[in-house]
Amino acid sequence: MTEAGDRREWENREGLEEYAIRWNWVTEPSSSGFTAVLRVKNEARSLPWVLPGILRSVERVVLVDNKSTDDTAEVARRVARQEGLEERLQILSYPFEVSRCGPEHLSTYPDSVHSLTYFYNWSFSHVRTRYALKWDGDMVLTPEGEQVLRELSWQLEGVDGAIAMPRAPVYVMNERVAYLDTFPGKAEPWGWRNSPAYTFKKAFDWELRLPEPGDPVVRLPDFVCFELKWLEAEEFAHWSHTDFKATINARKRREWELFHALREGRSPPEGVLRVESPAGMHVIEHMRDIYASLKRRAHTPDEKQPVSARS
């Protein structure tokens, strides 16, 4: 895979021309707009909560389906149709087994169609707006977050920079109960210019895309979105190992410990809020309504203990 200069086509080591990476970089300084890129596998359960907000907030959504078996693509089409925003959604298929995070990823050549790095670069090569957003199939925008993204699109017109955004996990137990981890998380890069300077590299456990040295970084507020974790699902199936006690990834280690504590009925650690929705309202929709206020409460020392957030 050649990455020199402004080379717009990258080959894969399997020689599959149909899945060569053909970049659509945008160089016009006056251009604007966001494309959210979702790389998904078996996210049919989450998409009814994830897609409406992001479809309303950006110019275009590219959803790349990687061998789903749960009608993910069909659910995405239905949600876009219900929102009246079918023209904003593009669905692509990536029909290769992709190496899971950890040792499996580490042992895969980055120019292979089976590489997480290649998969990400192929997915983002379909962006045609000035900015790309890395959006996951389990990230739910709040109403406040939708407004932030809509305003940010025109504010970044003509600006070269990166967007960092914190997100907190929400562990869904059932339709009425979920748990929010208020433990402070790192604001990771989630948006960047659609240009040759911004491509994914192979890192130790996964792909990596960091801001360029000297880039202005816009850090979004911590109430923009939250991340769904279904307690009855195989949440860590995309990892080729789960020995997070031996890893330097403190965030993933906490997620592993908290997920299993809640699923096994043990007491969660400090900083976890129990949220119960009103009767007849799904807890995810309730969380969207109250997430911003919960994040503010989490920063108040005397309100860090687990509470019911019904009111």
C-alpha cells in the first residue's frame, strides 16, 4: 500500500481491484460539511437509537456493513426512511473477515483487506465532504449534541483541525434500567479534515488516527453523546483477547470489570449511576433527555453515589 504524497489509490495485497482504496479528498478551502462513517457488524439493535440523531445532524452518513447476520442494513434503511432522510444515507458492504482488536490485529498486514487498518481506510475513502466523523454503531447523540454538530459544521468552514469528543458508556440492563459510568474519560479524536494528512495507521491493539502536530483541536462538551453497552450481549466479541488486566488500556479494563460486575449482579464501582425510566418510556430515550444533567451532577462531589435518575 503506497501512501506517498497525494496518491489517491491504494492497492491491497490480495490484488482485489474492486476493494482498492480510492480516496475522495477535498482540498477546496471554502467547502464544508460532515460525513459520519459507521463501521458496523450486527448493530440492528442499536441503530434505531443511533441513526436518527446523526442523520439529522450531518450532511451525509456512510454505513459500512461488515458481514452482519442480524439485518443491520435493512434496519438502517428503515430508520432513514422513517426519518425522511434516505438521501443522506449510503450503505456499503465490506464482505471480508476483519481481524479483531489485540493480537489478531497485530499479526495482520495493514494492507490486507482483513486488516482493521485497511477496513477503516477503505470506509473513510467514501467521504466526500470537508470533514469526516468517526461514528460507531452504538453512539447515541443527545438533543444538545445534535445542535452542537449542526453548528460545528459551518463554524469549521475553511478551518483545518481535529475534533475530540468524550463519551461515556451506558450499560443497558432492560427497557427500564441502565447504568451510566461517570468516570472521567479521555476525549479521543473523532473528526478530522478529509485530506491526505488524515489516514489510519496500524497501532498495537487497533487502528490509529491522531491529530497532526500543530492542529487546532476542538474539544466538544461531555454531554454530546453516550455509548450503548447491552448487558445481555457479547460486548467484547471484537477483541481477540480479553486479558485487559495485562493491558495498558485502562478504559477498556474498566469497561470489562464494570460490564461483568453488572451482569453478574455485583455492586458496581464508585461513579456509576443507576437510571430508571418512567413507565412506558425506554431507558435509552430517557437517557437522551437527562444525560446532560447527569453529567453535570457527576461533577458535584456529594452526588457521585449511585442513584435512581427517574425525576
